[in-house]
Amino acid sequence: MTHLRNMLQKAQWLSIVLGLSLVFTLSSCSSSGGDDDGGNNNNQGNTSEATVSDNNKKDVSTASAEGAKQAVTGSTLPTGISAESELNEALKDLAINVLEQVESLSNLPTGYSGTLTGDCGGSANYNAVINGQQVNRIEYDFNQYCSSSYTLDGNMTIYYTYSGNDISSYRIVYDNLTYSGPSYNETINMTITCNASYSCTYSSTTTGSDGRTYTVSDSSVTGNNSSGYNVSATVTDPDHGTITITATNITICDNGNIGSGEIEVTDSTGAVVLSITFPNCSEMVVTYDGVATTYNQ
């Protein structure tokens, strides 16, 4: 069971990965192959590269704006949580707790389940899925699990990919995981993938103002709401396909819409074919093929 001891020795790595996933300050990397399932980024709709046209420019513009907002939201939530936070320590301890219990078994079963009790109430049911001498994944079902001043409710799964007996990457999937504290209450659906160099990428979904569901991945966000956010991301429009957006100096209004700044859209041609500006918190001006059209956000 040397591989399990290696897991425990890599607790610091797990702490870093969980911390990165919680603050969402993630850089791009290539995802590794691995287990038999994993991730909440299926059913994205059309995942081919989109080609912008006069017929779909409104849809693509809405997807671009919603993707930019989702990227900004992901980069700034939850308020006050950092890699050193008590919540991150709680998640790290939960994973290590289960791994230590598996390590203590004389013979590894195909699965190992149990329940953990929160320090201040609630519980976390877990199931470790084991293949041979390796833990493929650990599934958590949090039921108002309380650790210090933080409460977790929902599901989280940690997937492990191996190179020989050593873990080569992690994938952490949040499925309607709600975490609450003194000043926030947030729910996330997101997949984080990190390699051995701590480089990570994330994929998340959001439902737009038009009722369609978008997937946002490979996102990078800098700035703040005072000076404006700069965003780059890949956005999958469920009907028209994948685009790349570059947003400059955008700000987020109290109603959740974009209030200023510009988004440029690159499609399958590899060129910027669409630009979107935001004159106020309710409208967007879309320029395609030299023609500007105003739409509601």
C-alpha cells in the first residue's frame, strides 16, 4: 500500500489544489486521462467551433456577456476565502481522514464507505472507490457539515490519476456544493483539473438571461470592479459552438449585468469578428461586419 502512503505525504499538494479551486485563481493546463467517469461538464450542446454570422450574432453576444460575468464571478467568490482558510483546511482534512482510514485496512475492498461528523454539527457521507491497490475517487455528500464557522451542503468528488503508484493529477468536481459563512452563502458547480506542477484549469456552467446554459473554461481574470476586469475565456454556446472572448475594463452592476467595457469575440476563423460594448447596465451594443446593433442584456 505504498501508493496510499504517498497520498498522505502529498497532503500539502492537496491543500494547494483545494485552495486554488476555492479562490478560482487558476491558470490553464492540459487535462490528463484517467478514471472511468468524472466531471460535470457533459451535455454542453454544440462543442464545435462557432462561426459568427448575422443570424446568430445576438445569441453569440449574449453567450459572450454571460461567459464574462461567470468568469468574473468565479474569480471573486467566495468573499474572504483563501488557500489558508479554515474551509480549505476542513476539505483537506476530510480527504486525508478518509485516506488514512483506507490505509489502515489490512485488505483493500472495492469500496469503502462511512460518515464523518462535523465539529459543530452536520455530517459528511463518503465513499472511496478502490481499484486494485489504488483509490480511484472519493465521493462526498455533505449534509450541513459544519467545521468551525463554515457549513457545507451538497456534493464533492475528488478523482485521482496515477503514474505508476504515484498520483499524477487531481480532478475535483463540485456538484451543487453550497458553502456558507459569516458573510456569504454561495453554490458552485465546477470541475477543477490540476497536474503535478499545480497548473489547473476549470470548467463551470451558468444559465444566461436567455435561459440557455453556457460552459466557461480556461478562464483568466485580472483587475477589480473599480478599475475594471480584464477577462479571457473559452465559452461554449449550446447552439452555435465554442468561441474565445477577450474582455477589457468591464464592470459589474448591482443587477448583475455588465455596465461598461468591451468584449471581443474570436470564432472559428481565428479572427476577432464581433465586438460588444456596454453603455449602461441594461443594454449592449454589438458590432458585426461594421454594423452596430443595440440589444438588451
